[in-house]
Amino acid sequence: MPLSDTVEMLQAILGAIDEGIHVVDAEGITIFYNHVAARLDGLTPEEVLGKPLLEVFPSLDRHSSTLLRVIENGEAIYDQTQTYKNWKGMRVETINTTLPVRVGKRLVGAVEVAKDIGKLKELSERLVDLQAKISKPKRAKRGADEVAFHFEDILTKSEQMNHLKERAKKAARTTSPVLIYGETGTGKELFVQSIHHASLRSSKPFIAQNCAALPASLLESLLFGTVKGSFTGADDRPGLFELADGGTLFLDELNSMPLDLQAKMLRVLQDGQIRRIGGSQSVKVDVRVIAAVNEAPQLLVERGLMRTDLYYRINVVSFSLPPLRERREDVDLLVEHFLAKFNRVFGMNVRGISPEVAQLFARYDWPGNVRELEHVVEAAMNMVEDDMIMMEHLPAHMLERVQPDMLQSPSTPEPIPISLLADREGCTLPEILRELEERIIGDALKQTDGNVLRAAKLLGIPRQTLQYKLSQRMIPPC
């Protein structure tokens, strides 16, 4: 393939990527600039191509520009936030990964992949502002609109779960860091909030942050705060550690936090001091840190996803929450709870689940744990026709995962008692069968509290057929 065709193909590929691509040569002159980058910067490719970088973006300099820094030192920069203005005065906020481009050993330029984080940063700052407003001492009593869990909200018959609750109540009396491990949907935040509300910090702020929800650089500024001028566009803002002062900071999915940020976390746990990004002074904070992970902590350490020193520092008190498949005795209790909850929310009166659904729930593995059970009950209540959840009301995605043996009866049906066939002189076979049918229908109606529709489904016959049989004069027992 001719070189010109290869170059055109490469440009077409880079132009089709749904991220901003900006390439400069060793002199800082733009030699490639795709339409996504132009859209992020509020410019057109023609306004940037062939021009010095600082001419198009005059608010940057050789230190603040990630592209020029890579050209200067030849080292890659990963996930670096950058705030700047184009020559028209438009403010732009991106997160960039910038790599040196070499031919042999010679540095010939740099390429940058940029993502727009302006909206994300705005949302995170609104979150901080909101946390600052609500992190005032709370009322002693919970209002109906507050999302707050106590230990009595943890419903369980499981001996293991009740043991964990008792241990957590004891841990609530102290200020030691806590590490909670549990699969997704096992109720980790339920435990965390319960510990906070049972502690002496219950009147102080409770702040939760998912570490996987934000890019690393944005998470760092959110946690530790910023000093005005620390980077272009930065303002004086307190971080979540300062906002949680005196209370509890819950860090979910801690293993998603980059290792260098974990090192800063370790320093806070050790000396109780934070330093805002760009700041020179340390601030003393009194915060109880509770962290959660959804994989075994020892495996995270072995795989290099959690620093060993941080693990030992934060693992002072630890809890391992069992998955729902290991506490099946809780399924019925939780189903009753979720039925009551959604009856209240939807204004319905669903009274229970059919025996077939109960059998399936008891044998299902619940990979999404309690959260999945809640969503299945909610989905079924959107489809229910009467006051009983049947198999056909369950969401399709659950039934697709169901193994055939889960739908089979776990025990062999009892045989028809021989007493029904003995001592029946003077009764014909149709009369005996009629009596048996009458008893079976009577049992079905008892099980469904007289509901004809549910009894028909239980018997596997159309509702009209059952109503017809009930309308006929029944033959008295022989």
C-alpha cells in the first residue's frame, strides 16, 4: 500500500474515534486534530491545524499544557485534568492521557486523548456543595424523608448475620476504621449506616462516596479539596474529609482508588490530617473512615489493587457479609418485607407469591443478592394481575437464568391414600373420581383463600372450567 494511502487510512481511523485526539510535533505545532477534539474545545480543525498550541490556547503555558510538558520531559501523563480557555475565551475542562511519540529514540511529538469532564466536574462540585449544606448536626429522630438505616432495619433469621450485627454494635462504640467485604447487593451500606447511627457520631455528618464513580484526579480533589489557583479554574473548596469532620466517611469500592491516592488515604488514617490540592497547610480532621470492597481483601492485595499497608491500617475491624445463597432462611422474610414496601409505594394489595414462585426463590442462587431479590419483587408487582405473584409475572432476565431442576418439585408427591378406594361398595368409579376431584378443588381453594383465579392456576385448568365445576351440584360422599 502506498505511503499516502497508509497516512490517509490512519487519519480516517483517528478521526472516527469517539474521543478527542490532538497531535503536535516537537515544536508544539498541531499536525492532527479530530472533530471530537474540536467539539470539546469549541473550535474547528481549521482553526487549530498548523498553528502553535499556545497561540490557539493562550491561557496555557509550557508547564500547564500536558502536551508541551510531555514534549519537554518525554514522560507519559495519564488521566490528568486540565482546565483552559481557547482563543475565543471559552472555558474547557478535560481529562487527558498524553503520550510521547518517538521515531527510534528521537522524540518527534506528542499525542493526547481527551475526554470532556466539564459536566462531571460541575456535578461533583454540586455534590460537595450539597454535602456542605446537609452536614449539619442531624435531628435526634429520623424524619420520614431521611435515608437512614439502623440495625433494626437489617432483617434476618440467619444466625451468622445476627452474630455480625452484634459485632457491629460493639464496633459502633469506637472510632476505629472499618473494612466491610461483601458481594454486590449484600447490604454493605446498610451495615455502614447502622454503625454510624449507633455511634456517638450519629448527630454528626455521614458522607458516602463511591470511589469507582469518578476519574482519579477528580476523586482526589473531591476527597481532599482544592486551593484557589492550584490549577486553572480551581477554587477554594473543602473536600469530603473536611465536610465529614466529627462524623463518618464511607468509601465504597475502595479497591477502585488508584494506588497513589491510596497512599494519601493512608496518611490521613495515620495522622488525621489532610492537605488540599495546591495547599501548603495541613488541616486536622476527626473522621471515622469505613470502607467497603466487593472482592476478598486478601485477593485485592495479592493482585496489587490495594496497598498492603493501607489494608492493614484500615482492616482494624472487619466484617464479611454472607451472600443471600448462604442464608436462604432470609428469603421468605425479605419477600414479605419487599411486598409490604411496594404495596405501600404502588398503592397495591399483593398478598404473597405462589407455591411455584416460592419454590423457585428458595432454590435460586441470587447472584445479585438482596438487591436482586428486591428488584425481582418490584418487577413482578408491575405485572401482577390479581393479589398473587405467579411465575409469569417474574422478569424474563431471571427466568432465563433458571435451571430446569429449579422448577421441579423437590419431593415426590404423596400417593393417593388407599382409603379413598377401599370400602366403596355401591359407588361407581365416576362417583369415586368425582369425590376425589371435589377434595382436590377444595384443597386448592383453601390454599388460595377462596380465590378462584389463583386456584385455577394452581390446578392448571382455565378459570372458566373451575367456575363451571363449582356451579354444578356436587355429589355427596359415598
